[in-house]
Amino acid sequence: MLLVDIALALRSYYDELRRHPITEAEFQAWLQTLPPALRAQYSIRGIAHSLTSVPFHEYCLDCRGCSRTDFLRGHLSADTFAR
């Protein structure tokens, strides 16, 4: 049950992006946080490729004030979150 609870909470966390789609401005800002080699790779591949990147999703959500840790703390029982 623990893994199911965590999986459902994580799905809900990432679903936040469906409510407010990622923008080109967020993509450009995220690129500036990457080391040069990664920045070049993601720049060439473009935003469409980056939409599959978990770190990019987390960056966008965190910039919107929705950190993964805080979200999970609010959506899991205290016992499940502590594990």
C-alpha cells in the first residue's frame, strides 16, 4: 500500500503541469540552470524533448511554488511521508 500511496501522490504532483502547461520562457530559464554540455543538448533537442524530463518538470513546478517535498508532505500520511 505504501508504494501505491506514493505513486498516486506523485502522479497528482506531476498532473499539476496539465493544469498550467509549461511555457517557452520556463524552458529558457531552465536551460540557464544546466551545465554547458547539458544546456547545449537540450537546446538542440528543444522544448518538446524536454517535456519528458523529470528534472525539467520539477524545476517548473518548484518555480511555481509547488516543491515535490512539500506536495508529498501534504498528500501523504505523516507515517508514509516519513518512510
